[in-house]
Amino acid sequence: MTGALTPTPIARADIPPVGTGAAGRPRVAIAGATGYAGQELLRLLARHPAATLTLAMSSGASSTPRALPALAKIWNEPVIPLDLDRLSAEADVVFLALPETAAAEVAPVLLDRGRRVIDLSGAFRLRDDGQRRRWYPATPLLPEGTVYGLAERHRDQIRGARLVSCPGCYPTAALIALDPLVAAGLLEGAVIVDAKSGVSGAGKTPSDRTHFSENHGSVAAYGIFSHRHGPEIEQEIGMPVTFVPHLVPLDRGILETIYATLRHGATESQVSDALTAAYSDAPFVRLTGGALPEIKHVAHTNFCDVGWKVDEATSRIVLVSCLDNLVKGAAGQAVQNFNVLYGLDERTGLL
Ligand SMILES: NC(=O)c1ccc[n+]([C@@H]2O[C@H](COP(=O)([O-])OP(=O)(O)OC[C@H]3O[C@@H](n4cnc5c(N)ncnc54)[C@H](OP(=O)(O)O)[C@@H]3O)[C@@H](O)[C@H]2O)c1
């Protein structure tokens, strides 16, 4: 960011009412539109029937506005350098698809100016100050009105949020599978989340690990006991989790194999009932039971598919949870939260 964070002071305003854009639609803008998650957001928001997309911004490192060839005829406007004054003036809701250090700086400014923020980064996900200091040191405080944006669980709180902090891609898959079982008291002991992700999960800047010639033809574990999504999953389910991510040679998609122990005497039908009841009104969760899900079934969609197998004799359960990291794990989930925030049908612009 270059000078974009020294905005002209504006008096704090109330959250603007719905309907300040064309045809009574909320005006939305994207910061980080040149990234993987941001481009996906652009695709979704440019054709969202109940939002008016007003601005798409890059980091500001490049001084000249640019076009995004992949989005020609979807979004024909240039992507301009990050400008907080314009974001505040021309959007009711700002989607942040920025690195978490930038989001930690930008979100409070926009909130102070009365904008609503939907953040895709990890900056505002951890509620415990000590944990946040450790994993997200650029975020000393959680702004008032921050809600953890897993719509399947926090729909009611999201409706009144000022800042929706969207869950991480790995946690989204894990929590959708585990939450109902934890809430029903069906699990005991430790949980193991064995996760595989395509390379777009690491963003557009290549590294030694994500370089094509390193990643192609290989599978590698990384971040054992040191990945920020581990504490995020633990925060949400309140149980110890051994989280082991792997990088696989796919462009997109996450598949998690989750190993857990059922409370003694718990049955497969209790598992099935808990999951079915939890997601009876969740349009983006597809329960596949014993027919285990695959990345190909969810790629480019906002679905999270969850299957499971139970061995009642040994009280073991294995769940498989699958989503597209750039859609349900990022941009799609953010748009779903926008829909909830504005009282729209959750599927608007996504199905
Ligand atoms: N990738 C995923 O699967 C995924 C899933 C869930 C959540 N997320 C989160 O979403 C956010 C974006 O991820 P991504 O994968 O899309 O990243 P990315 O591909 O690296 O894109 C980053 C975006 O942020 C901009 N940017 C970089 N540094 C900046 C700075 N200092 N100030 C302002 N803007 C800056 C970049 O602009 P330039 O083009 O000008 O550099 C680009 O538009 C991250 O916080 C990530 O953790 C990602």
C-alpha cells in the first residue's frame, strides 16, 4: 500500500441503509481484486443481482490502473490502486481480499467511516487476545461488531455485524463437518484433520513450495503445529485438534479427511441425524453419507460436501469434507455472508 492509508478524516457515520446504489441495491467494492480470491469475488459480484459493484482495487504498488484480461466482458472497468477515500465514498460494503497485515490496517479505517466490511483474511478471526497476538500480531484489537462469518452457524449474528470475518478455507471444511457432532456431544478425545489443498490456496505469488516444478508430481505436508488454521478450528469447536495440511498438485480445491472418536455407545444414525438436522436449511452443504465427496464435485461452486463412515464396534468415525478454496473457502462464502447481512436469500448470485 502506498500512501493509501493516510485518508482524509471523515466523521464517523452510522451504517448506511440498504439501497444506496442503483435500483436500490447496496454498493460494493473489492480491495485486493487482482488476487486469486479477489478475482473470484469480482466474477461473483459483477453479476450479483442485488449488489452494484462500484470499485475494484489492487495494492497500489502499481501506479497505473490496469484491466484484468480474464475478466473482460465480466468487469470492463479498470482495477485501480487502493484508495480508502474512494472506498469510503463509493461503497456501502467493502470486501477485503488482502494479506492479513493490510486488512488489519484497512478494516478499522473503513469501519470508523461507517462502512461495513467483509474480510477474507485471518486478521479478525481469533477472539482470544493472546492467540491473536501470537498468530496475527498486526491485529491488536477486534473491532466492535466483529462476527465470525460461518453462515451455517452464525447466521443471526452476521445479520447485525459491522465486520464479518470470513473463516479460513481449511477451517470452513473442518467446521462444517465437525460442528454439529460437537454440538450434539457425539465426539470425545482428540480430532485429527488431515487436509489437502490445491496451490491457489497460497495466493498468486509463487514460492519455492508452490512453484510448478516443485509442486507438480508431488504431495507435501507443511505447517505441522505451526499453521494458523489449527487454533482457528480449535477456537470454534473447543477441542484439541491435530491439523496437518498438505499441498497437492491441483490448482484449486480442499479435501479433508477427519479422524475422531465417538462417545461410547454413539451410533451412526445419531451422527447422521445430527448432521441432517444442522443443515436442513443450509443451501450450500451437501451431505453425502457413505458416498464420499471429491474435489471435482465441488470445484467452482459454493458447496461444501460432507461424507462419513462410522465403525460402531470401535467408536471410530472418519469424515470427508470437501470444498473449493476460492469459492466456499473464500469469495463465495464472503458473498454468502453479504446476502445474510442484507437479508437476501443466501443463494443470491451463487446458485
Ligand atoms: N487463496 C485462497 O484460497 C484463500 C482462501 C481463503 C482466504 N484467503 C485470504 O484472502 C486474502 C487474499 O488471498 P489471495 O490468495 O487472493 O492472495 P493473492 O492472490 O496474493 O492476492 C493479494 C491481493 O492483495 C493485494 N495486496 C498485496 N499486498 C497488499 C498490500 N500491502 N496492501 C494492499 N493490497 C495488497 C494484491 O494486489 P497486487 O496485485 O497489486 O499485488 C492482490 O490484489 C488473504 O488474506 C488470504 O489469506 C485466501
